[in-house]
Amino acid sequence: MDIVTRAAQLFGNSPALQTADRTLSFNECNAVAEGIASRLSSRGISPGEIVATISPNTPELVMLLFGLLKAGIIAAPLNYRFPEHLLGNTIEKLQPSLIVTSGTTALKGSISIAELLDSDLPGTALHATTNTVPANNPFDMAENLEEMHQPVTIIHTSASSGEAKAAVHSFANHWYSALGSNENIPFGAGDCWLLSLPLYHIGGYSLLFRSLISGGSLALGKSDESLGQSLQNFPLTHLSVVPTQLYRLLADNKSTALMQAMKAVLLGGSSAPKSLIEEAVLQHIPLYLSYGSTEMSSQIATTPAPIVGIQENSGRLLPWRELKVSQDGELLVKGACLFQGYLREGKIEPQTDNCGWFHTSDIGTVTDDGSVTVAGRKDNMFISGGENIHPEEIETALMMIDGVLEALVVPVNEDEYGQRPVAFIKTVEENKPDEITITKAMGSMVGKLKSPTHYSRVKEWATLPGSQKIDRGFYKKLSLLPPDA
């Protein structure tokens, strides 16, 4: 039995997907997915083949991803914001059997999602006739062991340290990721989680499995409405955000009040400034911190309860995950959530060492109780005066200073020390805090060696293509230019 049918059997007419226009039950989602799976089969797409999707978050995309799950076809949701050349290169490497777009992206050989919907019915396939799924034997893990290890998705990494990698996940990877996450932050019948992260990111896609396993519903706002508007339009109990989104929501009284009434607000992505965390705690937001990766199918560690103040760690290791620290301080992970490998030239290349550990390139620590603290990226580290310098440690310290919203630190060459840190900062006010104030604060927090030798103000960040992540490589190159260039 596939997971979409299982969800329909277990949760029936309970809400599965809430949109601005209507609410679809698990039974209705199953019927729509069945129709899509049938049409894919009629086009000659077989289980195990790859279908690439290029679309913003829409109800139709959710149904397509359900249909691919039902059909046993590997879904490769791509970032629709990618520049055309990058999208083309990614597709060329994937070699998908079919490319499905939202209709706004025109690619040679692609079809629109509408072509897979039921044209015989009014509107879209979201109006499909519902058939109640008979209650048969429950989903048996042992009977489905082989299927559990079949690839179901290819999710690309964010390319923060170079080219995006195609991470292949099995059904089991997503299944156990969802089980462990739901054990820490319960999500089930009567709950509603907003799909505020893109479905081409692991943080967005993982919510599909959490819903199908537990019976919690997902909400999806209109493409032209703000996140704050979406909060007002749905009975939300759960929300995933990155620091920029949380900052904007806390600046709005209505959004703040709605978050206060939620069960959980999960903060991920980049490090958050001290002022943002303090404001969230002050406003009694049920804020959870997390550490995760695409390769581990989303969350690795999460705080076991809403935080009550500033803390350095990202929470405790979740069930179905293992983590240890190597001799050089790198975090190594494995477990049921660990992806199968990267897809390269049509083959899945495992990325584990001889003992089954995946090397994350993150530097950090883990305590006896499983609390994980991440210091920074191994590939961002540089040496100054014979000491290892982690830019993320300096960035975190900078964001502890009142008025500093975001910070990025990169190395520049220096005769005496080899390399020294320089910082790019985004502040609330144009020239506040001033450089003297920042230098004094940094000296007391991280010492002279780790204090940046220069600060450049940023109004808008240069980001990676199709992403909100700051392009660290761009600022490394920028720091090499003369000050007046």
C-alpha cells in the first residue's frame, strides 16, 4: 500500500490540504493522486523513473507530488527561481523522463501540470470524484521493506559552498525523518502547518510526509499574498520560518498575536541575531531552534521545547539519527534518515566513509545528552596567526550587538597574520551602531584576533541564484577589491 492510500484509509475525510478556495480531505487527495498516477502511466512513465517539477508552491504541485509518490516515480522538484542556464544545466544532469512546469516556465519538451489534471472535470483535478478507501490491513513495514529503500525524491542542496548537489532520498529516509520530527514536535489530527518553505527545499517537502503519516493538515496561501496574510487566513498551529521571515512577522502586531497562539514556530536556515531571538521570547512565541541538512532529510537536532532565552546549541539529536564528532571537530551523521547519495551521471554515489558516517563539513560539538552546537562550516574556516578562525562564530557575536541584523565574515590576506577577518553587516539604522561601538563590543566578546579589521555596510545582500542565502563567494571576491573600487 502506498503512503497516500494509507493516509486516506487512516484519516479519511479529515482535512489534508487547506487552500484559499477549498479544503481537500485525505480521501480527496488520494483520488486526485490516483488520477495523476494513472495519466503518468499512460504517458509511459514507469516506477523508478525521474520526473522533474518546476513550480512555486501551489495546490496542483502538492497533488502532483502525491501522485508521483503513489506511482513510485522519483520526484525531482527544482527551484523555479533558478536562472534559465542553471535550470537547463540541472535538467541535463538529471535526464528526467518528463519535465512538468506550472505553466509560467517554458522549457523544450516540458508539459504543464494542467495536462496531468482531469480535463473532463470542471476546473482542475482538485475537483476529482472521491472514493472512500476501504479499511484493509494497516501499512506493514516488513512487507514493504524493499519499497522502503526505493528512491522517491531528488532534492538539490542550496549550493552555499559551490554547485548544487542532487541528493537522492529513499522512502525510508523521509519516513523516519518524519517519525523523529513528529515525536519531538507533535503534529497530528486537528493541527495545521503552513507550507511557507518551498517544496523544492527539504524543509518544505518533508512536511508532506509529516502530514501523510500523522494526519495533520497543510495550508497553502495564494502566491501573491504575504506570509502575514497567510497567517490570518488559516487556523494555523505550526509554522516553519527562516530568520528574515520571523523578523518581518514580529514587526506586525497581528502576525505576532497569531504566532503566540500556535503550538510551534520552527526556526531554521542561517543563524539568527540575538535581538530577533530575544524579541521572539519576549513576545512568548513558541520558538524551536533546529539544525538540519538536505542529506539527513531535514532536521537532525531540534530543541525539545520552546526556548526561553538565548542559547548556543540547536537542540537535541532527534530519534532515528546518530551523530558524533571527529578528531578534527567535524560533525559526522548517519542513521535511517541519511540519504542514499548524490546522483552523478545517472548513478547514485554513496557519500559515507567505511563506517557508514557522512561527513557534514560542519564543525561543532555534542554533549552527553545529545545537545548539538554548530560552530561553523569546515570549508569556511581560515587560519589567522596560527589559530583556526570560524567566520560563523564571529558572525554570531556581531549579531549579538544591538542594531546589527545580519553579518557575514570573510578572510583577507595579511602579511603578519596570514589572514584576518573582515565583516559585511546589515544594520537597523544606516550608521548605527558605529564602528567604534562594534569594535569595542567585539573585542570583549571574541578578542582582538577574531575581531574584524574592517566593517562594510550592506543595504541588500547578494544572494545565491534563486535563493535567499547570502552568496559568501561574492563577498570573498568583493573583499579583495580596493576600498574605492
